Amino acid sequence: MPPPGVKLVQKVSSTKGFARVAPHVIPALDRAVHRLTRGKVLLSAQMLPGVILTVRGAKSGIERRTPLACMPEEETGTWLLIGSNFGRPGHPAWTANLLAHPEASISWKGRDIPVTARLLNSREREEAWAAALKFWPPYAAYQARVEREIRLFRLDRRG
């Protein structure tokens, strides 16, 4: 049974209105709170686990820091990132950055961890997508709203 309020948040986060507003509000709040708490708190992680992804820009080469929901895969020590973009048409920029520069880092529970990202394809993607839908059912609504296939990345620890 999910904690109180989770079902309501899932319902609200599945709406088109949320998709219009959330990308402008949630990352800014997450970055501010994360910075103020020296990496110990990620506001959106109160509902979903989250990381701050640091990866070089695909075009600029400049380091970009993006707060993202993630699905920790505790049995393997990896993380799954879902490029849902809140069900908006284009792929989120961070996915292009990972495709161009798969060596990145994440801030996870206050610790910086070097990772390598892999775009998942075929059967591996199907299994990860099924797990993601169990983890956060609104991903199905996001996929239904867009023609593109939502990108899934697995992050493996480096070193």
C-alpha cells in the first residue's frame, strides 16, 4: 500500500496541466533545496527517489546539473532514469547529453557517485519499462500522450 497522498500525486502528475507547469517549477525548487542542504535533501524525492545528474552538454560541453526522479535498482546497485519529460513531445535535453557523454555523476543521498549511462533497448528496455510502470504508474499516461518512445537509461557505478 503506497503512503498517504501518493495516489493523489500520481493522478495529478498524469494530467496535461501538470506537464505544462512541473518542468518549470520542480527542477528549480529541487536545485535550490539541494544546494541549501548541501546535497542532503531533494524536495521531489519526498514522493519519488531522486538524483541530481551532472553530465556535459551534448552541444556545449558545459556541465549541466539536472534534478531527476529515478528508480533505484537495489539488487544490482544501479539506477534507472526515465526520460518521460512529463509526457511532453520532445525528449528531455539531459537524454541527449547522456547519449553524447555517457560518463556522468549523480548526487544520491548526499554522495557524489561517478556513473556510466546506457540507453536500454529491446528486451532489457521492455523489462525495465514494466518495472518502471509498477514503480510509478503515471509513466503509462506520459507514454500515451507522445509518439516518441520514452528513453530509459541504466546508470552503472564507475570505479
